[in-house]
Amino acid sequence: MNNNFFEVLRPGINTTFQDQGRFNLQHFGIAPSGCMDYKSFSVANAVLSNDKTEGVLEFAYQGPLLKLIKGQTKFAITGNVHFRIINSKNKTVTGECNRTYDLEEGEQVDILATNKTVYGYFAVEGGFSVSPFCNSVSTLSRANIGPNEGKKINVKNKIFFKKNRQEKNNYTINVSSGNNNLIKVLRGPQYDYFSDSSKKDFFSKNYKISNLTDRMGMRLEGTILKNVVSTNIRSEGIIKGSVQVPADGQPIILLNDHPTIGGYPKIANVISADYDLLIQNVPGTNLSFKCIELKEAESAYKFYSDNIKKTLKTKSIIK
Amino acid sequence: MFKKISNIGDCGIVCDFGDEVNRSINTEVIKLFHHIKKQSSDGNLSGVLNCTPSYNKLIINFDLNKTNTNKIFDFLKSTDFSKLNLSEDQKEWTIPICYDFEMDLENMSKVLKIDKEEIINIHLNTVFFIYMIGFVPGHPFMGDLDSKLFLNRLKTPRVKIPAGSVGMVEKFCNIYPYESPGGWNIIGKTPKKIFNNKDSTNPCLLSPGDTVKFKSISKKEFEKLNNE
């Protein structure tokens, strides 16, 4: 193993290693985890010509301050993120997202904040030197699973990467961004547990994202949803994007680090195509939900997935 | 055979086997679970990301780039349930338990009007079936306890229950894989590590469909096994 590494001078918020997620283990109680914003994750690896499953660092609201102690690398930051590069003479350069930069020994990357979004990504050419657990380097910090002993990145941690910079050119990818607070959903398995007026409320009123939101779930506040059948069901398997409603009537959208089984009725499920948009909405945002049918959700996914492919194809050399 | 199949979101299927929680319904769930695992690994079914059995349901989560709701529906409808078996690698476990680590036996004995020794005896003589594993990694839900021992959850859950603690609620018995909060009635503790986050090939000792019997050990034996 080579010995190239960053030192963490400031960890940022909820900074963890993530990749596409860890699958085929939910029957053991292991949630998929993985990157929250798949599009930004994909751009990060693509712009560096990494394997598309390579692990990256994900952060929320504020990223880490990293000092390159040994080696030379090329990195990229994706999402909608303010950051700067501090060279060894303390001169700073303001960074742009979705492009690569060379970084020399002694230089620092200061990931200041995400801009009206939640998640951002930091990746290096060739990837980080972390060992997979069950075929994935995603961190499930709640269960201490994954790299860094399953923990969030902390100050003074050393972050090793696999190889020194090899690519001479720098590249950029043209990413169209857009926030969206209208989220399309399908009716959930227990949709009929809710009163007619609550069904109407869910699709017409706004629901505000609460501060109690993390990689496990997004808690919403709004008009109480009345359950007319039962506020508990037999515990059943969970998939991400499920909108469950506990007895207090305030919905919770289950995200990548969700419990593997749960016993609350689910009024709706966020469609896969809108998931990246959903999770980038910051607490305090008012969301509204639109009910669509399965066929539309499948076409929306096709469009979403084609859009990522098209985006990745805009990769070009920076002259 | 399931009673109903439906989609959950655009990348999931719910196979519903009926409302009851009993071993025979759960066995059907687990048979289908084994079948899907096998068909996936044999390459006959593509795109399944996760397959999660619970008491009376199987939730299949799939990759929309590789398959869709209709394809999984077709696969399920063409499955001949009469030919499904529990896989041969179903295991029978003997798990050591030290009852000296109980927290609730006294109170349970009062509520149930059964001697502590008798509660322990019934527990030791039960062959438990693992209905499902989950909520947190490695956490088994096992049944069925004798109806004489049925109890509710604690009114006030404990903030901290040590890893390895064995609890009871209604007809179920569990083992806490991690130190965590919890509301089950704690009758003892096992030194056996049921979830290992360092073991990438076999992180979880138990599987849904396995059976478990408990074996009583002394505190001394507990300490010895715990240090291994």
C-alpha cells in the first residue's frame, strides 16, 4: 500500500465514506446506506475517470478541511458547494464544482458550505484507500459498519488514497442543477388506512422539512394525517423513499440509512426519479407531494437515468 | 403461497401472506425468500437488490435499471409454490445464556405468577424459530414462547441494554446485538457474538428460518466465553 494521505483539520458535518450502497443484506438487518445524491456521486467519479462504484466522501451542509500531507492528487467536488484551495503560501483559490483540480503536497482543500442544498461529495483520482465491508465502502454510522470503523470522519483522521496523480489534464462536466420541492409519489401500501380528508391534505398542503432530518429519515411537519384503521402494522421490510406516518400523524420519509423493518403505516412512496431532488432540500423547505401512477414513475426514472448518462457525456478537457 | 402481491414505490414489491403471525405462514415467506435468493444467484432473476422477510410479508427491492414491477410480478406468478422448500443450509443453533444477568425475572415471576426457575425452564425447553432479523443489524425475532409467558413491553423502556441481552415480549424472544435502548423483559445474557462488523464474509450468525435452543451457563463460563 502506498502512503499518500490527507489529514483532517476539520471534519465537517456527517462526513462519511459512501459508494452505491451495500445490498443483499437487508435480511440480516443491514440497511443499504450509500450516497444520498446518486447523480452528484456519479459526476464525481466520472469527471476523475474513476470506476463508477469508487467510494467518495459525502458531507452535509459543511464539508471537511483537508490538508494533503503526502503525495500529489487530483480531486473533484460535486453538488452545489462553496470551497477553496489553499496553497502552501497561504494563497487561496475559489473552487468550482464538477471539475477536477490538481493538489500538491502541503496544500489544503477547505469545503466551506453547501449552497441551499444538503449533500456534497469529495472524490480523488483513483479513489480512497479504504477496505470494503460486504462489497461496499459505504458507512452506516448508526451500526458502526464500513470504513473508519464505521464512524463519521473526525478531526486528525488520516485519509489515505490509492495512488498518486497520473492524469495530466483537468476535466469538467456540465451539470444542470435545479431544486425542486414538488415531489412525485406513488400511493403507499397502507394508503387506505388514512381518512379521505387526510389523503386530500397530503396531496394539497405543504409539509415542512424539520431539523430532525438525517441520513436515516426526513421528518416533516404539517397538517396531521389521520389514520382511521390502525396506527401500527405488523413490522415489514422497508425500502427507501417510503413515507411512514406514526401515531402523531406527522410523516417521516425513510432515507438510505433506514431501519430494515418497521411497523408504521406508509401513505406514499417517493418515486426513484425524484429521490436526489428530495434529499437535497434543506430543513425549513416546504415540500408538496403529487400523486402519480406506476407507469409515469417508470418513465420518469428512464428520463432521470438518461439525463445522468447525457450529463456524464458532457465531460471535456479544461484548456 | 402469498395472498396478494402489490408494488411498494416504483422499485419494490410486497408479497403478503396473510394477517396472522405464526410459524407456518412465516415458513412460506422464508421459502419464497430462499427461492428468490437462489434464482438471483443462479442468474435466472436479475436486478434484485434486497429481499426482506418479516412475519407475514416479503419485500423485494430491485434495481430499476435492470428490471421492473411487471417482470417481478411475472416471476412471482410463475413460481410453483408446491415445489418450494426451505434451503438445506438452514441451521440449528445452541446459544449459551447466563440467567444471572437477568433484569426482570423477579417482576415477571410476580406478574405471571410463575417461579423464576420455571420461567427459565420453559425458556430452555423451547425450540425457537427465527421469524426475521432486523431493525438493527443481526437482531433476531424468535418464537414461539409458551402462552403462559406472554408479557407486554416494559412501560418505560431502558436507556441502555448491554449487547448480548436476551429479552421476551409476547410470544417472542430476542437478543440485543448492540448496546441499545429497549423495552423487552431481560432474562439473561449470551456471550456469543451474534453480529460481527469486522467479518465481511459472515457478519451475521443467525438467518431467518434457523432454529435456536438456549443452553444455561454459569457466570464463570460466561466470563470465559466472553473473553475468547
